Amino acid sequence: MNEGLKKFADTAHCPVRNVISRFSSKWAMLILSVLAENGPTRFNAIGKALPDISPKVLTSTLKTLEEDRLVHREMFSEIPPRVEYSLTRKGESLIPILNSLIAWAIENR
């Protein structure tokens, strides 16, 4: 088998499969875009920007993005408690690529 094809055939170590699968859901990409456009953003504000996402899915997606170190969650000791989400440096490094994909999608829809 061609060397270039071998790297994609090994499902456990495929560079594309393992990275893309973590942020390729429509919600993850949209959340990353919202944070890129707005900076630190509260949970409810993200939900308002994406009105068709359920709170459960938003929570789950934010947790995944946080685990992957693309999003930072900051909790403020206030009453009522305030939580903001923002992009990490790693998350910010993904935005130019994501913006290119969005531009391609707009041109080709």
C-alpha cells in the first residue's frame, strides 16, 4: 500500500480522523465561530447566538472543546455565579482554517 494511504488506514493513529472528529460537529464549529467573533462569552449568550441548540448539547459540546483545549472556561466568584467561555491560543489557531472552510461553504452552497 502507498505510504500516503497507510497513514489514513490506521484508524487509531490517523492524523485526520482523530483531530477532525473532535471539532467537526456543526455545533463545535459554530461555537468556535461565535467565540472568535465575540471574545469571552457567557453560556446563555452562546445559546442565544445559536437558538436551535439545546442547553444539553451546548453543555456537552463546550465540555468537549474544553477537554481538547480549544476553549477556556472561566468561573467568576460572584452572586449569581458567572461563567465565560473564550478561545485558547490553540482554539485561536484553528479560526483561520475554520474561516476558510466557512468561506468555501458560502461560495459553494
